[in-house]
Amino acid sequence: MEHEVTNVVPLRPAIPGAASLQWRARAIAIASWLRSEVPRDARIYQILFLGSLLSYGVLARDFSLRGEQMLLTFAAGAATQAFWLHWKGLRQRGYLSAIVTCFGLSILLRADSLWVHPLAAALAISAKFVIRVNGKHLFNPANFGLLMAVALLPGTWASPGQWGNALAAAVWFVALGAIVTQRARRADIAWIFLGTWLSMVALRVAWLGQSWSVWLHQLGNGGLLLFAFFMISDPMTIPNHARGRLLYAVLVAIVAFCWQYVLFKPNALVWALFLASPLVPLIDRLLPAPRFQWRAASGDSRDNHARLDSSPSARPGSCSSRSRTTSDDSACAARLPSSAISTTVSAPLPSRSIVKS
């Protein structure tokens, strides 16, 4: 009996249809839009986190802060910032830094009267525009305003220890602070300071034969963590070079330790930062490095664009470019079928035979 083979049907791998390619292009476009809309300026995260800390303190820790004091602080800070921007003709600057300063003063400064907080805010923000060396303001604004108020104005005091030593709050501070400092690319100084401070406290505990609960008490110190992640890590008032930041963090920790455990004076951390701030220009001179810019931290600097544009994968029309547009995504998706076919036709295709007797 003869066997005749007919109707040979080749089997090809399934190729995505036009509808699935369109959905894929839309998904890529949506992901690109979301990536561009996420705040890249570290000050945005700092404002959100400081606002949450202040809300937690007022609601859960019973801060002795009146609503009028807080409102006057932000009003005076915004007005002072607007005055100096107009006076110096700086039209490309905003109010994010002023908001951060006002949050810091609201969290740390306490007073019996209403006029202390707005005056401290005005002094803090004015110092940022007036006391400058080599294009950088010398003092951390919140630190400067806090100490000027405590030293010169009656009925004022600093309250860094109001957070207590709750472990949950400490973990919260570390998590939020790590995100902020990482976004600003200045996490190194916070961790170096904490490591130096805790090491010196551990040596003191061992030397005096104290219980190690004294050292563990420092791990949950909300004031210490707040200082490390939201004050000493201010990228505009610390050395530019990484080795300079290491030296500066160790120096601030040593001065604070001596202030608290040798001189037995209060507010050691804020005073140590204030006293060490004039050394920053000297460190920048000995260890030169590019100066920090908030725009550079957000990933929008010209250097970043130049580096992306010079890479072969970032050329216009490239399917591997991160900066391609929606039209480029559609074009890339339209080329998928031909590429899929070209990669599959080179292999031998199995065939299905219908045998007819």
C-alpha cells in the first residue's frame, strides 16, 4: 500500500499580536511617567519626614508647642526667604530649604512666648544669605537659629531629648533618616558620626564599669538619631570631599563627647556642630571637591544628561535607551515581530504530516 503525505503544516513559535504589543508599549510609557514624577529632590522627602515627626511629637509625645508658635515660625521663615531672594535677585531659588529650617526649629526649640519662634526663624534664614564663605552658608540654619535663641533670648530652651528612648521611634528615625541622607548622597557622615559617638560612649561605659544598659540607652535616643540624620548631614554646610566629611563627623563627635561628659554641659550635639562649622571652609580648601548642588542630587544635572547622551544605548531611537519617548516605545514594539521571526526562522521547523492511506 502506498502512503501519500499531504498538507504539510509548519509549526512556528507564537508571535505577540498587535494588541499585546500596544499594551506593552503603554506599560513602558506609564512606568517612564511614574519614574519622572517621583520627587528626586531630597528636600521633598526631608519635609515629609520632618512633618511626620512633628505630627508624631505633637500627638503622641505631648510636645509643649503651641499652634500659634508653629504658624508664626513658618510665616516668618517664608517672609524672610522671600525678602532675601528679592534683595539678591535670586529668582531660580525656592522655599524648600526654608520649610526644612522651620520644621527643625518647631521640633527642637521651645519658648514661653509667641515672638521667639518667628524671630529665630528670621535669624536662621538670614544667616544663610549673610554668613557665607566660598559660596556656601557657614552654619546649618536650624542649628544657628536654635542656639541664637537659646543664648540670647529669654524664656527659651532646646528640647532634643523629648523623643524619649522608645525602640520603635528609634527604628523609625533610622529608616526615615537613611532614606533622606541616601537621596542627598550624604549618608556617610551620619553613619560615621553615629559610629564614633557610640564607640566613645562604649569606652566610657567600660572604663567606669557601668551597666551596658547605659550604652543601649543611646541606641534609642531620638535626639541623637534626629541630629545624625537631619542636622549634621545637611549637604550644604558640610565638607564636599568624602574624606573631609569623615574628618568632620569624627571631630563633631569628639567635641560633643567632651562637652557632655567632660564639661557636663547640656545641648552637646548642637553646640558641637555650631563650634565645628567654621572649620568647613578650611577642610574644603585642604580637600577640594565639587560643591554639592540640590539639582545634582536629583539626577537632573548636566553631567548626568551628558553621560546618558554619550552612551550608545541612549541615542535617540534606541530600544535600550532609558530616555526614549512614547513614540520610540511604539517604534520599538513595532520592530519586535520582524526580530522575533528573524531569530526563529534560522532553526529547522518541525512539520506535522497528515497521512493518507
